[in-house]
Amino acid sequence: MNVKLKIALAQLNFTVGDISRNSKKIIRAIQYAKNKLHADLVVFPELALTGYPPEDLLLRPQFIADAENALKKIQKYSADIHVILGCPTKPKDTCFNSAICLYREKQLACYHKQKLPNYSVFDEKRYFSSGTKPVVLSIKGFQIALAICEDVWFEDVAKQAKKAGAECILAINASPFSDKKFARRKEQLEQRIKKINIPIFYLNLIGGQDELLFDGQSFVMDSRRRIVAQAKAFEEDWLTVEIDQNKKVIPKPLALPLSPMESLYRALVLGVKDYVQKNQFSHVFIGLSGGIDSALTLAIATDALGAKNVTAVIMPSPFTASMSVDDAISLSKALHVVYQIIPIHDIFETSLKTLHPVFSGLPEDITEENLQSRIRCNLLMALANKTNGLMLSTSNKSEIAVGYTTLYGDMSGAFCVLKDLYKTQVYALSNYRNQISAVIPQRIIDRPPSAELAFDQTDQDTLPPYEILDKILYRFVEGNQSAALISKTLHLSIALVRKVIAMVKRSEYKRHQAPPGPRLTERGFDKDWRYPIVDRYW
Amino acid sequence: MNVKLKIALAQLNFTVGDISRNSKKIIRAIQYAKNKLHADLVVFPELALTGYPPEDLLLRPQFIADAENALKKIQKYSADIHVILGCPTKPKDTCFNSAICLYREKQLACYHKQKLPNYSVFDEKRYFSSGTKPVVLSIKGFQIALAICEDVWFEDVAKQAKKAGAECILAINASPFSDKKFARRKEQLEQRIKKINIPIFYLNLIGGQDELLFDGQSFVMDSRRRIVAQAKAFEEDWLTVEIDQNKKVIPKPLALPLSPMESLYRALVLGVKDYVQKNQFSHVFIGLSGGIDSALTLAIATDALGAKNVTAVIMPSPFTASMSVDDAISLSKALHVVYQIIPIHDIFETSLKTLHPVFSGLPEDITEENLQSRIRCNLLMALANKTNGLMLSTSNKSEIAVGYTTLYGDMSGAFCVLKDLYKTQVYALSNYRNQISAVIPQRIIDRPPSAELAFDQTDQDTLPPYEILDKILYRFVEGNQSAALISKTLHLSIALVRKVIAMVKRSEYKRHQAPPGPRLTERGFDKDWRYPIVDRYW
């Protein structure tokens, strides 16, 4: 007899906290897997029922109780299909990150995650206890071990599964995207399979959750360490894979991998779409300066939400070049986005007049620059408040790192689209976007960057060239390197490196009040950057 | 022979990251303990060398190396006194939270913290591995076990020490203040000593670090579970205690305990002082509305920094009652604080005029209220930027919980003094401050609270009375209780409770961008409140 096992991996997008809608989506997916895909087994990602990561919701007893009740309802749909579902469980007083196997309307098995990540963006030891035992399911004669995310990064868990009789491992994940992440997952699985010689089914979540992006890209690696099936990146997908009677995975055709730029761009589009829509908003406002950061932000937001859900707001000050306004208009037109021009001259003048009695005698300085930036923030927030929209921030990672952005000014917004994208990458990604269709005027890309908050100002009056700055920042932020090491490796003066680091340190208070933004690297400035503000280590 | 052991507990204030100055302070303290106090043993708090908590500084290899180098310098001052010092260590590739014993210019022993807190405000498992072994020092024939903070909250560690021969336990701590904390520490030590019947010396850190406050209040509990010596609260102090040849602690006179209000007030004064000064600022600006929150904030800031370092800024709008301005002036005068009056009418008018073309046709709503609040923020920030000062925020915990505060408006500032103080406590604490000297005009306390951003507005147009609101919030925020449970316990309609919870949930995005503020309760809105923004659990 030719027995095969058909496994349907449901690479779906869930919303944190929305147990009710997530449950309905899971039930629909079970029915689809059973009736349309004719699968023996349908699998959902890590903590699919609650969304990932639920953070301090997990400390609320009612939240866990609600998840457990939802699980009982879902159970009823498992009459003739095996279901593997990620959800928190709390037998007695201990909370686990679990994978439940449902079958014949019962809970057949419950696996508790053994390795709890508590580094980078992860805080799982805040919430969960570690499981200790393997779970191997026998389905149609196939022996399948369960694993949850971090588990497959450790040899001991893989060996434990193999020892317990596993013929393959089914790993459910909520593995956040970063530019290097897919390669790392692949490498980890290769190392595991080298030792245990059985296939691993790697199902990943897809969707944006605050700053975290889950890229999907679920895949199956066979016992010879070849990727034999792969789901789409950055969108929902079903990956249906069969194992034959020899316990071999039957290969499926693979799509071409994404280029690094395509990957970043699609990550950002997904991040903006999910942040806005999962927060139940639809419309966003973006201040267009005529510079490249707001130009790229506008393009991403338009691709994410559609042109009709985006309003560009052009707010020239006395220091704004007319070509900046022209370019901002051209860009809006190219993207078919409505734009509004609201000059800030009058408010700026009135503010200076109001402050004159208290400022009198003091020279002009950065205060007057910040003032303009904050007036723009106030106008954008007024538009957003009046129409129930969101304001997007346009600061990039380089600026946020060194504090070259105004707190309560251009740094502000509901979501900071380029928060984890260095300025040099902003250029590269703008060029990438223009290859799809030329929307960003070339002059925006070619002009020397300037905040245009004072006469004849350019960023390089204050900062080293971005090619150099970004290299220093990368090593300091993502590599935890010391000034001495950076200076030596990059052949840069120690004084320059120290100056940049001092700017990073001095602006910690700004980052503390920054909006979240989609995480693209191994170290963004949200959950994975936890620096004290009072910090005298320079 | 009458042998005694003299232990000097150095309850001192250290600064995170400032290894160099912390080292010098430690060396001076060793010399003082030796030459002036004639101590056999001088003890410093948990991670005294680096300050606590160093957070992601611990991920920088150079930071650990710098701490280890500093330790070698300090070692030289241990020729004829035992020194116990908290500092991070990294033998091989594992980082520990350690207590080092120095003597005769050498490292005599190194204890690694065994219980690593990873809940509430703590993330120690992000940085440290757990030690497993007890360390018992023999000094002048006395057997002393070392423990670090969380260790003494567990029976197994206490028993392990006793089993290893300890005649007393020396626990070094960085235990953050909360209104219930001292009682909890006392209770924990009673439980330990009940089992092991030996005294515990509990040395705590003192000082403010971002939102965390360390209250000192170091104490010694003898084998009969009596507190026999205690250091001051909220200030540096030396607690020098002797053990006699029978291993009994020789009691010292105890000061009267602080009242709850005195404790909160002194906590806030310390928090403001340390945040401002450790960040190398001296001057603060506070927007005075004539309401009670800004009044209390001004009093605290003045008590913390001195009147000459505080500027009150009164910014009336068209909706500000003249008595608000009068009261704000009276308050400033009572505190001898310079005040400036900067009306915002003109900027507000100009802003409305500027927005008119895009707003035309839309009715007035909360947008116009936020606009005023943000204009004030912009003016205060301009003053702070121009003079290198800090702006303090005046929002309280009740407002921040339900989002009754304007993002980029009155919520803003470098430090939010009342962030963890409910509105009902703001009244109580204002009355307490007026008992010391009557500085807050009685009318400010007696008037119905109002944001004065629209005609005839009071807080109770939007919110339930604060006596009720605060009770709901306390149970939801600090107790993790469900709407059903709160409604039942407080005999309030479920609709009202749900309305309040919905306000809390809807304003998560604001708290995400809020300034830090001193933590006073078991759950503040900084490190111990980690809620997703995208969160559909209502």
C-alpha cells in the first residue's frame, strides 16, 4: 500500500490579543485544509491563537483562560484531521508556550517549548517556564516530533526528539525577520539535520506586530539538507507537503529567492500595512519635505495602503528651497497621492514674536530649528486628530542613532517607517523602488541631504558623510564594538568615532520617546536596544 | 579575648556606567571605613561598581573589561580591610552578577548570584547566568555567607548557606522602591531567618536611575527576627554594626519609620534630583496651569533642585480662567521660583488660521484642545533648548492610564514626576506638602480639576470621579484583574469598568512614547508595563 502523509502548513497572519478572530481564522483554515487540501495534518505557527508576542497580556489570568476556552471550541473541528496549534497553556500555576495536537475532538498531546529565548527582542523567560519532554506523535504510522522555534536552534532538543523515535520534526515558529535571518535559519537547520538525519518542517508566522515583522518563508529541509519546499515571503501562504512511505519528503518546485532590496522593501510595506490596519486605522499623513526620507516613506505607505489612504502634507518654512516644494509635488503626483500645502511661516513668526520677550538677547541656535520641526508636527497631528488618521514619522536609523531628529518634531508619529534603515540604505531602497516605477524625482535622490531648518544648511555641517557614519553606527549598534576597535578596523580617527558615539549616547532620551518602527536588522532601536538614559559610560 | 567583628555597610549612591567615578567613590569609602570607622569589613551594594541596572551596557565586551580593570585598581586598597563589592564578572564567556571579596590586595572569593529576577522591572536573565555555589568567608573567626538581592527571597539559597557553615548572611542589594517594598523585604527575611536562625545583613543601594528608585533603608535582622539596626531612607548613609563573640548582633537605636506620604514625597524628590543631575543638567522648566498636578510637580522640583534651578512658565490660552493664572503666580511666589507668563492666544489663533483651509467645514473637537497643549510643549521645549534646561512633564498616573493627556503636548518632557502617582494620591501628597509649609494655594486643591482647553470643561465631563477611576485602575494595572472581577468587587457597572479599560487599551501608543517617571508602586508604566500597541484584547 502506498501510504503518504499530507501536511498542510498554514502560514497565516494573526493579530495579538484577538483570540476571537484568530480562532475563527483557525477554524476556517482547518476546514480548508481538510476539505480542499485533503491534508492529514494542519499546522499553525507558534502562539497562533493569541498572536505573537502577547507580552504582558500573558500576566492576565483572564487572557489565559480565554485562550483555553477558545482552544476547546477549536477542538470540535478536529474530528477527522490532526491539528497542531500554538497557544499558551497554564496547567496549575505555570505558564508554557505550547504546541497542542488536536484530533477526534480531543486534545491528543501537548508539547511545551523547552528553549525560551530571553535575548534580543525576546522576553520569554518573563512569561514562560521551560518544558522538559519531547512529544512524538504517531500519525498514519509516521512518527512526528514537535518543536517550537528556539528549540530547533539547539542540538540537545533535536537529539532528544530523534531518540524518542521521531522520523521528522515539525517546528512551529514566530521567528522575526531581519536582513540576515533566513540564512541563519537555513544554517541552523543544516546543523541539526547533519546530526539527526531526518527532515524538518519549518512553519513561520507572517505579519507585522508593532516593530516585529514575521516574514513567513516557511520551508522544509529534507534529511539530505536540501530545501525541498518553500512558502512565499511576506504574505499568507499554504505550504502543502507530502511524505512518502519511505519517510522521504516529496520535493516541490521552489520560487526564486528575493533580492536583499526586494526583501527589505516588502518587509516595510508589510510592516506599515499591518501596523495601520491592525490598529484599526486606514488613513495616514506624511510630512513631505522634498528630501529623500519622506519621499521613500510616502512610496512605501502608498504601496502598503493605496494612494487614496495617504495624504502628503508639504509645510514650507522660510528656509525651504522652492525646488523642495516642486519635488514634493512631483512625487505626490507620481504616486497619485493627494497633497496639501500648509506654509508654516506665520506660525513660526508668531512663535518667535511670542518668545521674543523671554529670548531677547540670546543668539539664534538650534532652538529656532526645532521650533519649525515641532510646528510641523503639531499641524500634522492636528490633521490626523481631525480625521482619525495616523501620522507617520520619516526619520531614518542614522538620524535616530545620532539624535539628528527633533523630539516632538520630525521624530514623532505613530509609526516610524525607516527607523531601522540607515541613510545609505534609504538611497539604495529609493533606487530600488524607482526601478519598479520611477516615482521619486531623481533630484530628490541626487541633492545633498539637508534638514532645511536654517540657511544653506546640509546634514554634513553636523555629521560625517553618511557612508562613514553608517559604518561606524553599524559596528557600534549591531556589533557592540568599542571606539578603539571601530577606529582601528575602519582606519578612522578615534576622535571622529568617539564624537559619533557621544552623539549616540547623548540622544538616548530621544529614542526612549520614539515611535516604534519596523525592525529590519539584527538590532533595531525598539525591544532589542535597552539602554539606560542616565548612563555615564562614554 | 573579646573578639568582635565590625561590619560597615556603605549605603551609597552610584551612577550607571560611570565606572571611573564609582571606583573613586568606592576607594574613598574603603579608606573611610578603615580609618574612621575602624571596620573589619566594608560592604557595597549589588553592582555598585557599574551602577544598577546597567542594562544593555552589559552586552558590550569593553564595558565588562573596563569594570574588571577598575576592580584590579580597587583591589590595591584592600591591604588591611575586607571589601565586599558588587560587580559584573565574565570568567570565560559567561557573565555573572557577582559579589567579590577583596583582601590583602587580592581577590579572596567571588560569589555569583543564583536567583536572577526576570519579572516586573527586572531582565537579569537577559544578561547573566546563575551561580550555583555558596561562598562562606571566614573573617576573624566569623563565618559569613554572601547573597545577592533575589537570593534571599528563596529558602533553598538560605539553607545552602547555613549548610555551608554560615553564621550570618550578608546580602547586597539593588532593591527598587515601591510603596509596599519595605514590608515585603522584612517579611521575606523573617521567613528565611525562621528556618535558618542566623542574622541577615541587608545592604541596599540608594539613588535614582531612570524610573527606578533605590530607597536605601538597609537593615540588620537578628536571629530572633528583630530589626536591630537600620540606615536612613532615600539618602546616603553608613550602617556600622558589630557582632560579638557569641555571634550576636549588637543592637543600635532605630529611627522612627517614615509615614507613607513622607516616603512617597521623599522618593519623588530623590527621583527628580538624581534624574536631572545624573544627566548633567541643573535647570528645569515646568508649565504651570493653575491645576494641582503642575503645582505638586513644581513643589517637588523645587525641593529637589532648589528654587533657583526651577522656572515656572504660565501659558494662558483663551480658555484659561484668570484665577488659574493668579494661583500659579501665588504658588511660584510661595516657592520663590521665577515665573514667566507667555500667553498662547496669538500662536493658537495663527495656527487655526493656517489650518482653516484644510479644516474648513469640520466641527471643532478635541483637535483644537490638543493644539493648545502642543503649542505649550513647543514653547517649553524652546525655553529648555535655548538655555540647556530640561522640561518636566506634569501628567499623573490616572491620566496616563486612560490617555487623558496630549501626546507631544502636556504628556511630554524629560521626566514625568507624577507618572506613578494616581490623581487621588496627587491630592493627598499636595496636602502632605502643605503641612511642611503651605505653598500650594488651597484653591488649587479645592477647585474641580479641568484641563481648561475648552469652555467650562472639567475632567469629569470625560472621566468618572477620580475616587472611582483610581480604584478601577489600581485593580486593572497593578492587579491584572478582569473587567468582570473588578465590576463585581467594586460593585460598579460592567459597562463603566469596560469603558475605563477600553480607554487604557486605546492609549497604549501614548505610553509607548511617554517620558520615564519615578516608580512608586508595584507596577509603574515603564519597565514593568510591557504591552503591545497592536492589541485587540479588550
